[in-house]
Amino acid sequence: MIFNLNKQKQDNHTLEYDFAIIGGGPAGLTLANKLSDSNLRIFVAEGGDKQFSAESSKVYQGKVYGDPYYDLRHPD
Ligand SMILES: Cc1cc2nc3c(=O)[nH]c(=O)nc-3n(C[C@H](O)[C@H](O)[C@H](O)COP(=O)(O)OP(=O)(O)OC[C@H]3O[C@@H](n4cnc5c(N)ncnc54)[C@H](O)[C@@H]3O)c2cc1C
């Protein structure tokens, strides 16, 4: 089940999981896949939205230190 935590209010029961994975990149999804055979209730939180928006891009805000690099989030 996929739901948008910014748009839907979830009651406490809906948000009871045994394991929370923050980020659906290769590491997060590999872990989720490994745990899928267990009886654990797994929650994967992924940033962004189905379509780009400035609001959904806010989770990527951050500073890059050291070598020059692109901004971490798309400019508004
Ligand atoms: C320009 C570039 C090119 C690359 N090319 C290659 C390549 O050709 N081959 C290769 O093997 N590797 C490549 N890499 C490296 C590869 O992308 C990384 O090693 C890999 O993505 C790391 O996986 P990860 O799951 O640790 O992190 P990520 O892939 O960064 O996954 C983190 C996830 O967390 C999510 N997230 C971030 N903040 C939040 C939040 N606050 N709440 C919820 N979710 C959040 C992000 O949306 C993302 O999906 C490249 C990297 C870059 C930057």
C-alpha cells in the first residue's frame, strides 16, 4: 500500500510497523526485499511525490561541504 504522509492523516493503528526504512534507494529497497520473507511489518518512507513539486522536493534540502557539487534539490 502506498500513501502520502503529507496529504493523508493516518490513525495510529495504520502507522504501527516493526521496521521502518527511510529512503527507497538501492540500499533501502534491498533491505526491504530481504525482510519481505519475514513476518515483520515493514514501512518504507520515500521522499518526493509521483510528480515533481517544490513542496515534495523540500526533503532534499541540505548543504554540500568540500568539493563543489550540484544542489541537493531541484531549484524552485
Ligand atoms: C551522478 C551519479 C551517478 C551515479 N552513477 C552510478 C552508476 O552508473 N552505477 C552505480 O552503480 N552507481 C552510480 N552512482 C552511485 C549510486 O547512485 C549510489 O551508490 C546509490 O544510489 C546509493 O544508494 P543508497 O540507497 O545508499 O542511497 P540513495 O540512492 O541516495 O537513496 C536514498 C533514498 O532516500 C530518499 N530520501 C532522501 N531524503 C529522504 C527523506 N527525508 N525522507 C524520505 N526519503 C528520503 C531519496 O529519495 C532516495 O531514494 C551514481 C551516483 C551519482 C550521484
